[in-house]
Amino acid sequence: MAESLKCPFRQGMRLEAVDKQHIARMRIAVVDTVIGGRLRLLYEDGDSNNYMWCHMNNPMIHPIGWSQRVGHKIKVSDEKRNELASHPTLRKTCCDAVAHLFKPVRVVCPKGIWFEEGMKLEAIDPLNLGNICVATVCKVLLEGYLMVRMDSNLSADGSQWFCYHATSNSIFPVGFCEKNNIELTPPKGYTVEDFSWQSYMEKTNSKAAPALLFNTNCPNHGFKPGMKLEAVDLMEPHLICVATVVRVVHRLLRIHFDGWDDDYDQWADCESPDIYPVGWCELTGYQLQPPVADGMLPLFLNFILQLCAKSMLKLRMGGKIWIPYVSLYVLRVKLK
């Protein structure tokens, strides 16, 4: 736990971060707040409400110049938004965060057998972390980075592509889900029942990425189903919630947020910087989101829905109703 509290990042440092509104590109961001190794980042060309939370070891942040070096898209703006021009953090911008502050990735040698554009694999969906999807390598970048598309979301402009490193523990060879009895999210136009990898690759004239290219190292992590912890809700990464490990597949953990429906479960690596031991929030002063008591969630949701109906706060988004949170809760209710 002590290691997670040491943070070399300081307010005002600049870096590159994934654009949460357009995950296929990066944006320049500035460190605004540091709590126990967790960073609140302000997008330099955004407004005061345009921010993201992540851990200092999160693979979605990189030093300035990383995008240009590896060939990743980045949104560059020479001017700060008027609203942020006088923001205290941006006035204190002191320097670019140097490369050694970021968690290093394992060096790979992309020679001989390597990933190619069009190869198929399975990957955790960055927009729905409870799903492992049929996926495609859409672009091979430098230094072992890959742009991967979930085949369940065939965006024509590539805006839903996501960057994974070849050693990432969030990408898997074809057949991983079947081998480990995990439901695989099929491509658009298919159902779970009628999808098969063999017929799909024949139809798309594609091939599977060689299994030897994936990271299969599994440490003796000690996690078991039923263990309690504190975990970041990565769909709302400013929230850290009471959670339970409900399944362990090698180094992959299925995280359940106590008091919430199973639909909101998320997959996380056993060494993820977004899971913490019980007591971490109390130690760092970060607010922990308690579970909703059994039987209280339907009543609470009904109350909030009535409140939102009166104040016109409902916002339809991606097949769900997203409701502004009360007491730091973001309530997500499936449309029926």
C-alpha cells in the first residue's frame, strides 16, 4: 500500500492523456490534483468541467511527445479555452512531466512474427469494461502499440479504436473466452448463439493473431472469489467503491460493485492500479462510495427518477439513462 501513496507527479505538470470523448486520440492535459497516486487531469484546451481521473500508472497517460513518436493521433491546440486561461492550475503550469515518471512498458521486438492489420483477437471493451469482445487490429503503431477496434462497434471514422500495448493484460488470443467459459461479445449483426470464430474469419477473410504474441505471465496474486476490496468504477473514474472479487481467471479479476446490478461488473487485471485494499480511501482521505443497502436501491432509484422527471435532467445516452449524481453517486438505469 505504501508504494501506491508515493507520487512524483505535481500540480501543473503537463502530459498526454486519452481524450475521454474521443478515445482514439490523445489530448494535452495538466495535473490539477494528486491524491494517493491518483491524478485529476484538466484538458488544456477544455473547460473547468472537462477533466479525467486516473492513477499515475494508468496506461492512458504518456509524456509529451509520445503520440508523435509512436504514430498515435493527438488533438493539438495552441490556445487554452478562455474559461481556463485564468484557472489556478494552468497558471501554475511548471513543466512537462518527464518520461521516467510514467510506468514503463515491457520492451518488445516486432520482428518476424508480429501483429498485422486485420488480425483478430479478443479484448476488453474500453467503453464497457464488463465485456470481452471480438476485436480487430486496425493499425500497428511503433514501440509495440496497437490500435484495436471492438467488432461490436464498427464506427466508420475510427473514433472508437483504442490503443493497447502488445503486452497489455486486456487483450487475449482467439478462443480465450471459450476456453475459460466467459461470454464473448460477438460482432455487430451476430448473436452469442450463432457466432463462431472459424466461420467469422472465413467470412471476413481474416486470421487470428498468433497466440504466442500475447502476455500469458500470471503471478501468484492470491486473489480469490469473495474477497473484499476498494475499486475504481472505471466508467466513472472519480468514484472508488466498495467491491467484491466474484471470479478469478488466471490474472483477470471480475469486480462486482456491492449493492449494484451484475451488469455493472468490470474486468480488471490483478495488478491494476485501480484496485486497492480495504482501508485505502480512509488512509488517503479519498471519499469511498458505500454500497446501497439491499432492498433500498429500487426505492432510491425511483425517488431520483421522479426528481429528474420534474427537473428535466434525464439524458439518453447509449441505451441507458444517465442521471446526474446525488451525494457522488452516478445512477445508471437500464431502459426496459
